[in-house]
Amino acid sequence: MTEEQKPQEPEVVPPTAGAPLSKDVEEGRTFAILSYALSFISIPFFLVPLIMRNNDFSLYHAKQCLMIWLAGIAVGVVGSLLMVVCIGVILLPAGMIFLLVLAVMGLMNAVQGLQKPVPVIGKYAEDWFKGITKV
């Protein structure tokens, strides 16, 4: 291909550091951050936005955090059952570290004002909890 025939890649413009966030993001960011941050110390704060359902941004991150909690329960149960055959000794800590990384990634998205699913399990949260909407 010649220079003229090469397809042009779209130019990605990152958001500017001082760009104003939407009103919905500004109002819901505190609850979104607290949903992830308090989960680190085993406080299910994500239930507050799920019950209130008055902000799309905080509700989105609450659903992502709920999915991480459900995955943590599944990893805990499967890892505990597999302790009998010594696979759980590896699976349980590895799974929990992976979920911790996902929670940190979700926290970073919330701090930056992004409504982006966490890798691997975030798309399931969008599908499974799509019936939970803002009232």
C-alpha cells in the first residue's frame, strides 16, 4: 500500500485535566468512590446507591462493585471446597488478589469520572443488573 491508500486511524483525544464533568458524575462520584473504597474493609457501602437509585453514575459503579463482591463469594466458596485437593491453596489467594486488582481499577475509573466496566466481569454486571435503573 502506498502512503495515500493506508487507512487513517482516528485520532484519540484524551480529556483535558481541567475539563468539567457532567452534573450526574459530579454528584455521584462520592458514592461511587465510597462503594469501592469501603469494600476494601468489608463494608458493603455499594448497597446505598443500589437502594437510593437517584444517580446513574453512582448506580453504575455500585453494580460493578456488587459484581466484584459476588465474584469474591464464588471464589471463596470454590477455593474453600478445593482446599481438600490442595488446589484451593493456590486458587483462593490468586482469585482474591485478582478481585482486589479489579476493585482498584474500578476505584480509579470512579475517581476519574469514567463509566467503564471493570475487565473480565464488568460486562456481566451490565447484563445481569440492567433492570436496576435510576428512579
